[in-house]
Amino acid sequence: MLQARIIGTGACLPEKVVTNHDLEKIVDTSDKWVTERTGIKERRLATSEEAASDFSYKAARHALKAAGVKARDLDLILVGTVTPDSPFPSTGCVLQSMLGAKNAVGFDVSATCSGFLYTLSLADAYVRSGRYKKILVVGTDILSKFVDWEDRNTCVLFGDGAGAVVIEPTTKQKGIIDVVIGSDGRLGDMLYIPGGGSRIPASKESIRDGQHFIKMNGNEVFKVAVKTMERVSREILKKNNIDPGEVSIMVPHQANIRIIQAVAKRLKMPMENVVVNLDKYGNTSAATIPIALDEAVREGRIRDGDLILMAAFGGGLTWASALIRW
Ligand code: UT7
């Protein structure tokens, strides 16, 4: 039976580092508050010239190099993002052109912070069905361009970046075991951007009213995030007859250290088996999981045969989990 396997990972973060102390100069916040409430110490932010495809391109190049795959051999490019360079063309198409992946088809998937795992689920299904073989999966978001830099409730949380993986079929008992995705559109207004689409198109008024900025009920999101990430982790483990104790390493969405600790505690997962890098990058939305995966792989934290659990949660609401035998 065909299974999909990750054969290379890559990531790219902006060079510009913005610390909590830097933010103290622009909003009424403190390093102490942000560190204690979120675990974030600094984040990387895109410059005014940089956009999602720039980071995606570099992350993709690293992943292709690690996989030993040429861009022209790709047959599919999937990009999980809610912050494309522009409404269209898709970042998948922009990336196809930048990479010179002329034999591929590219498109985007909109699932906020769950975007990488949603695209991974598509890649997995395409490989299993035999339709596509060499697939580039990217998670990227540049939320710094969508936060109100005068709103301390949101601006301290997010960072920019991209992560990528290359996937191919295998007949070995290794690779993606399962990906579970879910959504509940009734809870969309917990975390959303009201303007800039066809409902409230960009206008002088929409800009004046800040409709193009992220709106979030942080408290509610926090509670639902913990419950949902635990639930979707348990669901995928149960579905595949795997005990939480068998998981070698967890790569969770990086939104808040307190969310990650609460989920780990509920799953009885020791924190030393959980990948955490939000102190350096903040919440990079769809990019958190592939960036954390790439770091863990390059640091040698993930070894042959390890069982990896991934779990994400985001606006939509959306959630997802994945189980991978490395
Ligand atoms: O990928 C999913 C994306 N979203 C999330 O992950 C968000 C999930 N939620 C959270 O991470 C947390 O709810 C926050 C970090 C956003 C907030 O932490 P909290 O412990 O839930 O704080 P709170 O919202 O209950 O606010 C406590 C106080 C408030 O002041 P008052 O009303 O008690 O006087 C806030 O105004 O902290 C204040 N506050 C801040 N103070 C200093 C909120 N943001 C800041 C800030 N600096 N940046």
C-alpha cells in the first residue's frame, strides 16, 4: 500500500528580530507580561519589501535540497496560508514560477494556524490515491502585516516565516500514518479579519475603522485551543490504536507556552518531548509546525523510527492533528 513520506524539510525566517523590549516602545506592554503570559521573548518580522512567497521560496529551496529533489520534478505545490502576497494569483502559483517548477500545479489552502496540517492531509490523500508523487507542502504566514500595531492584545503574539516539506510515496512502513482535520464555522468570529474581502472590500472607511486588522477574543481562543488540541490529539491516537505514551516527540502549533503546557499535561506528555520555539519566533500561524519540525530534524531531535504527533488550532475555527513514523 502506498504511503506518503516526508523526505526533506526546510524553513525560512525573516532576519529582522523584534524583542519584547522593542515592543515596550510602541505599545503599553512589558517583557515580563509577554514572557509570563505567552512564553514569547522575540519574533521575526518581514520588512516592507518582503512577502509570503519570499520566505516560502527559501524554505522550499532548503526542503528540496534536503530531499535531493529538483524543482522541475515536483508535480504539486500546496501552500497553507491566509496571508498570500495578494488576493491572487495564489502563493502556490507565485512559488511555482519562482522555483521554475514547470511540471507542477500550485494552489493555496486557507485554514489559518491549521494551514500546514490541512495541506499535509491533501498531500497525503493525493499520494495514497497515486495521483501525484513529488509534492512540496508549505506553511507560511506574514501576520505582522495584518495586526494593529497599536493593539497590545494582538501585536505581541505574532511573527512571520515559512516552513516546507517535500513528500513522496513509499511502500515501507514509514511516513504519514494519518492526518485528521476539523472545523466549526459557527465560532468564526472568535479570531478573524473582517475587511479586505468581498464582504467589506478595502475602502477609505474600512481602513479608517481598522477592518483589515486581526480581531481576537484571546481568552476564549485560549480555552478552546487547549480543549481542541487535546481532543484532536486523542482522536488521531485512538483511531490508530496508539497510546499517548508511544509518541516519541510532539510538534504542536506554537501560539502560547501555556496552551502547549496544558495540552502536554492533559496528554501526560513530558515537556522535554515537546518541541517549543515560540520564545524565538512567536506565533507564525501556518508556519509554526513546519518551522519547528525543520529545527527538530536539523538539531537531531528526530530520529529514524520516531513517532511524531502534531496538533494545531486556529481561526475558522479549524483544528488538525497528524501522526508520522519518521
Ligand atoms: O493561533 C491561535 C492564535 N491565538 C492565540 O493563540 C491566542 C490565545 N490566547 C492567549 O494566548 C491569551 O489569551 C493572551 C496572551 C492573548 C492573553 O492572555 P490572558 O492571560 O488571557 O490575558 P487577558 O486577555 O485575560 O488579559 C489580562 C490583562 C488585561 O488587563 P485588565 O483588563 O485585566 O486590566 C489586558 O488588557 O492583560 C492586559 N493585556 C496586556 N498587558 C500588557 C493584554 N495584552 C497585554 C499586553 N501587555 N500585551
